[in-house]
Amino acid sequence: MRPLEPTTSKQRVVYGLAFFVLFVALWSWATFGGHVSKTFLANPLTMVQEGYELLAKQGFLFDIAMTIWRVVGGFALAAIIAVPLGVLMGAYKPVEAFLEPFVSFARYLPASAFIPLLILWAGIGELQKLLVIFIGAVFQIILMVAVTVGATRRDLVEAAYTLGAGDSGVIRRVLLPSAAPEIAEILRLVLGWAWTYVIVAELIGSSSGIGHMITDSQALLNTGQIIFGIIVIGLIGLISDFLFKAFNAWLFPWKLA
């Protein structure tokens, strides 16, 4: 290996699988070997059995579907509001000066801290969970989009004005096309963060979802189900990340050059 030396797609797959094989081997050694009590950590076989029990007999597929809906709904709501605001902040410096202090302040506030207020305002239904994800994602997207749009090459903007473009034309034909691939990448990254927010939202006042299942399993000291729920979250997140990457590559093929 050499610093920054690229790897082939096949090598990346082999290395990635090798890590998971090593991880499961260490997990098996710790649990089957009796080095860790099963009360604190279930072994891989027990985890698989508990996972089958959840899927086949306890309706866990419905919990998975509810969690996915909450992530997609809250994230989409955040993106619809945040992307236009971020573009305006990046394009117009007065707008940036007006909004940036508040956005920078708000993005450090943990979404979980709003849960008591959101329960008072919106109850314990779906709206409260969507708003937790929305709060956790919207300010991050706004600021990251604003920075990306504001970093557009100035010579491109000046060339557009020279050719007769107006302010709206510069935004539509220069700023947005230039920043679009990076904005898509920002949305992909923030979608991963949204998964952490939904589990927090489901830990309190929820009767469905992966987070609800994990809470119930914790009360019963069923670490097999807890681990299975965590692995399901990771797998769904990994699949959504690959799909997002593939969609971005199809939408902006020139970024691969």
C-alpha cells in the first residue's frame, strides 16, 4: 500500500468483506468462548434466531417500514425547505448575513433536546417524529448548501453577466448547475444522519418502529434483538447510500471524470 494509491472495485469489495468477516470472528470468539456473558452480548447465532423470530412472528417488517417512512418523510421535508434557503444564502450575501448567525447557532442544538417540546406541541404521533428528523437535518443542509453555492467560481458568474444574463439567470444557469453535484452529495450524507435522529425519536412515545423494538428488547435484556435491530438499521442505511450514490452518478456523470 502507498499513500493515496487507488484501489480497484474488486479490491474494495474484498477489503470490505474481510473487515466484516474479522468482526464476526471476534464477536464469535468473545461470545461462544465465554469471554462475555450472554446477558450483555448475544452470540451471532442467537442474534440470527431472534431476528427470525422478530420477522416471522412479531411483525418486525411493519416496524421497519414505519421507520423508513419517518426517515424519508422528515428528510424530504427538510430538503424541500433547506435547499432553496441554502441557495439564497450562497447567492446573496445580505441573505447570508441575515440568516447565517441563526443557522450556525441552531445546527449545534441536538434534535433530541426538542423532543419534550415537540411532544407538547405535536403530541406523540407521526408529526412529532417527522419534526425531530426535520430539526436534525434542516440546519445542516442549509449551511452546507450555502457554502457550496457560495464557492462557485467567480469568473463563471462574471462571464454570464457579460453575456447578458440577469440575476435569476445567473442562479439558474451558473450557480445551480455548478453546485448541483455537491448539493446531491450533501443530501446523501445528511440522509445518513437522519437515521440517528429517527431512532432517538422512536425511543420516546412510540408504539412502532425499530427504535421502539430496541427499547422493548432492552427492558427484557434481549441483546439478540437489540443487535439485530442495529444491524437492520445499518443494512438499510448502506443500501440507501449505495442507491443515492448510483443516482448521483447517473444524474451527474461528468463528476466521475
